[in-house]
Amino acid sequence: MEPMRRKALVDAALRVIGDHGSLAVTMSDIARQAGVSPALAHHYFGSKEQLLIETIRSLLRQLRNDTVTALAAARTPRARLSAVIRVSFHADQFAPDTVAAWLAFYAEAQRSEETRRFLVIYARRLRSNLLADLKVLLPADAAERIAEGAAAMIDGLYIRQSLKSAPIGIEASIALTEDYLNALLATASPSPRREKERPHRTTQGQMT
Amino acid sequence: MEPMRRKALVDAALRVIGDHGSLAVTMSDIARQAGVSPALAHHYFGSKEQLLIETIRSLLRQLRNDTVTALAAARTPRARLSAVIRVSFHADQFAPDTVAAWLAFYAEAQRSEETRRFLVIYARRLRSNLLADLKVLLPADAAERIAEGAAAMIDGLYIRQSLKSAPIGIEASIALTEDYLNALLATASPSPRREKERPHRTTQGQMT
DNA sequence: TTTTATTGATTGATCAGTCAATCAAAAATA
DNA sequence: TATTTTTGATTGACTGATCAATCAATAAAA
């Protein structure tokens, strides 16, 4: 029972948070959504905070899994960059509820040290995934700046989605980020060591 | 007394929200910060929600004033673009408390229709300010895409600031956004009607 | 005197978290 | 197999704390 209930409660929390657009949801709401009593939620998680932390952990795990899968299918550095972008705007991630949940956790990170840790991990992974492939195509300093810029643009498009005014679609968001990458690759790579694509992986591992 | 108290309470709310990193602050906290009793805060604002709305309104007014000032000093379309960027990352706006407050309001917008309205106004102004000058330099469709991208990058850099991990500084944030603009202006402007700068204002008004 | 500013005390609602009691399934024992 | 014991799952009822909002009373100013 325990693993099933835990999963059900975490999923319920995600749905309720996304729906309500805030972490200020009650244990009762979550428990009701999961079809159990509030007392049971406390029984398994000890506290609301703990349940919330498991929830963000699950969000992060999902994103990582998707990223690993997408990266595995990409053959060139440039293709891997596109894969990272595509995963960020994948329908699952871009669903209004999910966007709202991420946003709520961003806000929560201002107060909860543990929540902040998870978001920092997310930010680092995104940056690192971009950087690993950019470094193959560009000098290190340019690669770092562009990784930073692309990560910011992804987050920005994501956040703006939450306002739901003039909603930029998935495809348009991807195109905008790709444009950025293309334009800056063109600008910044007048003299990388090798202009040719190198389909071989670098020796350094890649954070996922 | 009334105008003074109202201002003191709004300022106090901003500080408390920024400090606490969330809108889940009590009227008591805000009133204490302003040096009055909680009852007085209710007396002047009627409800917590109203005080919060006045608070975001004040944040938005400040940003607009700064933008108007900066735009007035800029002489060319390109300079006005830089002015818009600079204002977004101006020290006042980029202060951790202010960033935290904006983030908290973003999250609140998921639930409060009125808060959302204000943020949509912000998003539209930013987009419109960028678009007005980009349209002078580029064909309309390219201008629109780039305005969207630049706005997203600004918001993204801003949000990422809130995590305070590997904090990108003001200067670096400006540089990153300028790089984006330069790269895309170069890429997208092979054939605008006039390549030359036109220091004259267009006839269309510019939202501020 | 009338109006405005201000507050302490109180109320009513909401919630996280606790706990003792029930129920059911599995394990141990006869 | 039949019976008892143990263990885990589950909940309703309750508690204590927190907070927005109210209001009647006071002080000060006009």
C-alpha cells in the first residue's frame, strides 16, 4: 500500500497545486484529490512540507528522465542542443498546471532552503546540458555566455506562459530559442578550432 | 494623514513581501513594519487583497516612471532599445527584495484575476516598448519575434536572479540581452527598408 | 461639536498536526 | 484447518495556533 499511496498523494499534490496555482493548498485538498483522508497523508509524509518536497522532487525526476531519453537519441552536439530545448517545451512540461506548479515552487524557494536546492539543481542541469555541447562548437567563454542566455530565454518563455496572455505556443517557443542559438552560434563562432560538426561524444560526461 | 499612511503601508508591504519572499505575510507584519496597528491597515485598505493590489500597482508605476525617463534620454531606436533593457536591470528593479516581490506576484497571478491583469499590462508594455523601436529597424514579423524573444530573455534573467545561485550580475544580464539583440538584428536585417538609423520618432505613439 | 485617526479586544474561520479507535490482512499458534 | 495475535492501513474527532476582519471606544483635530 505504502508506495501506491505515496505516489497517489504526490500526483494529487501536483494536480491540486497546478490547479490552484499556489502551494497554499490544504492537506485536505490534496488528500481529497487522492481519495484518502487528510490523516493518512500525514501518516505517510509526516508533514505538509515533506509532501511538497517529494512533489518537487518528482517534477524534477520527470524532467530528467525526459532529458536523458531525448539526449540519447541525438547524434550531434547541435542536435543535442535542440533536444534540450525541445524537452523544456515538451507538452508535459508546458501544460498550464505544470507551469503553474513550477512557478509556485520558484516562489517557495525564497523561503524553503530545500526547495531552493532543488531548483538550483534544475538550473545547473539545464546550464550544464547546454554547455557541454556548446563547448564543442565554441570557445569556452562564448559557450558559457550563450548557455546562460539560452537557459534564461527558456525560463523566460516558460514563465511568460504562466500569464496566458498572448500565449506563445510550444512550436513558437522552440523556434525563438533556436533562433537565438543559431544567431549566436553564427556570430560567436568565426574561429572555433573546428567548424565541422563532430558527431563523436566528448570524453567529459554530461550532466542530465 | 491618509495619503501618508497609505504610502507607508504600501512601502511596508513591499518590504515585508520582498523580505519574506511571498504574499503569505500577515497584515500584522505589514502594519508593524509601517509602525501602525493592523486595524489601521484594514481601515485604509478595506482588505488585505486591496493592499496587495495597491502594492503591485506601485511596483508597476515605479517601473513605468523609470522607463519613461530612460526613453526620453535616448535619441535613436537602437538607443531606446538599450534604454529599455537597462531599466529592466536597473539596481532598484534588480534588488533581491524587489525580485522576490515580483516573483511572488507572478505566482499570485495564477489565482487573482486583478493581479494577472497588472502583470499582463507589464508584459505588454515591455513587448510594446521593444517592438516600437524594432519595427523601425526590421520588417514587422521579424520585429515581433525579436521583441518576444528579448522580453522572454529579460524575464528569464530576472527570474533566475531569484535563485541567487551563480548570480548573474546587472552588467552581465544587460550584456547578454544586448548580445541577443545585436546578433538577431544582424541576422534578421538583411533587407529592412532603410538600413540607416532614423533619429526621428515614428508617428505612432510608444507605450511606456 | 463633529469629524478623523487610531487601537485593543474579540470573533469566526481555516488548517496542520495528533490520537485513539476501527478494520482487515497476514502470521503464528493450536 | 480453525483460532488467536500481530501488524499495518485508515479514519473521525479533536486541538492549538494563526489570521483576516470587525467594532466599540478613545484621542486628537477641526
